[in-house]
Amino acid sequence: MPIPPDLLIGLYRGLVAEDPGQRSEHADSVTDIYRSMSDAEVRGVGLLLAALAVWESDAVAREAQLHALSELHEWERTTPDAIELLSQMDPTTLSGSEIEYFAYLQGG
């Protein structure tokens, strides 16, 4: 059963907010609510998280996005398209746990 539309829209808005703290907070919340989401909703959020991680300039928000995506991947709830998007990232810009999440998502 899908989550209520207002919750899903709120999640999307938070993930793309101007404030990096909001982007980070909402990425962290994905792992709390993913079980309530339909497969289509999880796929959409996973693709959005991957695209955001490629674009993200704030290290804290990017770490949260990669962490959430890693959790979804571990639970077999991501799509190959989401993982493929990450190939556009420059791994030399990553630090700390971002490196581990990126390596995990790339199969390493």
C-alpha cells in the first residue's frame, strides 16, 4: 500500500530543498519509512537519491543520500538505473563513509 500522497510529496520536497540540512534530514528519513512505501515509490525515491548524490555539493547531505541508497540496495529495493546513475560521480570527491557507500553500490 502506498504512503499518503502528502507524505510522499513532503519527502520529495525535503530531498530537493535548498537547505542542505533539509536534504540530509529527508534522506535519513527514507530508511525509516521505506517499508510503508510501494515498490514504485521506493524505485522513484531511489532514482531521486542517486541523481541528487551525483549533483550534491554538500558532503553531509551527499553522505545521507548515499547511506539511504545503500540501505535500499541492501534490502533489494533499488533499480539498476539508480545504481548506474552513480557512475557519473567522481569518486575522488568523496570522503569518509561516502567512499564505502559508493564502493558498496558499485559492487566493490
